[in-house]
Amino acid sequence: LTIHDGFDAFYNALVTCTTVGYGDFAPETQGMRLFTSLYILVGTVATSISLGTFADIFVRRRQRENARKLLSRTLSHSYLQELDFEKTGEVTELEFLVSSLLRLELVAPEDIAVIRKRFAELDIDNNRVLDKHDYVV
């Protein structure tokens, strides 16, 4: 197949960069092969980045909508129980923050566990506050 016009060029670029590669076009000269090899490398990366960016727009829109719904929720007995992961009957600002971050999938539970473990290691006197009594001068 020889490229005759803009449509043929667009078709070839689309088929090549999306890695479909029907095989109906093959470069005939050494120069065309070299250009096509470089084009495949650059074009495939550029296409992947473009598609990823396009998909990211929809993912971020959905995340914002989920955040809006979560953060506009009114407080009820059942919602309070969901937020109260220490089961004290009340929710601290920290519990609300951690719960919100987890529900919005902005942080993984494993990350929270690692951070809390590190805090406990730093809190030498176990008073749940980092202060001058927790470090050695």
C-alpha cells in the first residue's frame, strides 16, 4: 500500500500508533523503514500519553463528584458509626480526616497503618503527642 493522500497518512498513523498494525502498509525503502521505526517509537508513546491524559479527565471528574457527595453528607447515627473507627461513640477531626481520605481513595489503608506505626515509634512516652519528651538531645 502506498500513501496517496492525507486520509492514507492519517489511517497509517492511527493504525501504527495505536499498535493495531493491520500489515496493509509496509515501508518500501530503507529511508521509509528508518522513519517508520522512529515514528513508531515516538508516535506510540505520544498516543499513550494522550489517551492516558484523556482518560484522566474522566477519572478526576468522577473523583470530584464522589468527594462532593461524601463531604456534603449529613451526620446521622449510622454515618457517625461508619466514621468512628476507634469505636468511642465520637469522631475526632483526625478520624474524620482519615476516614474521608480512605473513602475518597486518596490514600491506602496500608499507608495509614505505616504512618500510625511510625508515629507510635516516635511517641516514646506514649502520650499520643509528639513533644520535647519524645526526642533525645
